[in-house]
Amino acid sequence: MLKLSTKGRYGVRLMFDLALHNGQGPVSLRDIATRQSISEKYLWHLIPPLRDAGLIRSSRGVRGGYVLAHPPSQISLKDILDVLEGRICLVDCVANPSLCPRSRDCIPKDIWRDVSQTISRTFDSFTLEKMIEKQRSVQEAINYAI
């Protein structure tokens, strides 16, 4: 079964929360943890790779916290997942053909490569801004139903 790890899923939720509060100043991990129902301790593990990749910035102090380093329209799910999960590749021989002596004439490998590329393009097409738009649509539908 192909599935994302908790690290990838929670990292997307962390970044989505920052996107929802973009332009409102630094956001504390405590607030994100509360809103997203994720342990603050777990979130602490996600911060360094996201910061090192240049996706978020931090500030210290009483009003410190985290902000996106780029507009939500410029950060894709692929950007986040590449940092937290690694490059999307269904099988190792696609990324490193030397691992398999059959690599040159292996038709299944070509299929795994195509599927990996399709998944990667799909994640790249979803930005945090698109997620915000979807959130607004869902909220509008809920408000309309009430």
C-alpha cells in the first residue's frame, strides 16, 4: 500500500495552518497544535527541515512563532512532501537504475516511473493557496446548509 507517513501528513497540516494565518504575524506551535490536534512535541520535529528548506521562517520572543517564507501560492504540496518524505519514487530502481541489472529493458520500471511522475506533478499542482480556496468553499457550503 502506498501511503504518506505521519510526518508528511502532519507537515502539510502545519504548513496549511500557517497559510491560513498568513499575514497575521508569527504563529506559535502551541496554537497550531491546538487547532490541528497534533502534539506540539511532534510539530517541533517538523520545524527544522521545513526551515532549512526555506519554506518557513521563525522569530523568537514573546510574540515569536513561525511564518511562511513565501506566499501560499508559491508553496506546493510537493515542496513540503519532498522535504519531509523525500522525492516521490515508487521503487528504488527508478531513482537509481544501477540497483537492478534488468533496469534497461524492464517495462514495469517504466510504468513505476510514469506513475511516480504523475503523482509528483499532481502534488506540485496543489499549492497552499489552492488548499485555502478549497477550505473557503467547504466553509461556504457548510454555512449555506445551516
